[in-house]
Amino acid sequence: METVLNDGERFMKKRADELNCVLSMPDLGKYVGKWIVIVNNKVVAAGSNGKKAFAEAKQKYPQSKPLLMKVPSETIMLL
């Protein structure tokens, strides 16, 4: 039997999938300390100002729901 997800559950699953994709990206080093915007599992905008990076991504991809996150500047360990 297939599990049926409501809109909120589908949205959260997509966000979790995007976050997992971001965390597995090997080249996040160039974004350390910056805000990045993810659309379709790709970094489409980045900068020191999250609001500006998000606006840039929305201008490029107006129909999307971008994921905005800041790449930490300190070393972190995910367990």
C-alpha cells in the first residue's frame, strides 16, 4: 500500500531531500560564511546578504520555492 502525503508533508520531504543534497556537496568550501540559495538541488545564488541572494534566485526562478541557508564558517561535525 502506497503512503499518501499531504501538501505539507510533500513540502517537508522535498526540503529534507534538498538539504541532504546540499550537505553532500563536495564544493561548499567556496561558500563558507555565505548565504546560498538552492533550486533543484543546485546553488543558484550566493552572497554575504541572504535577502539579496534570495531575491536574485527568485528573479532567475520565479516559479520555484528556493531553499536559503547559511554555510557555517566554523567546522561542524554531523553525526
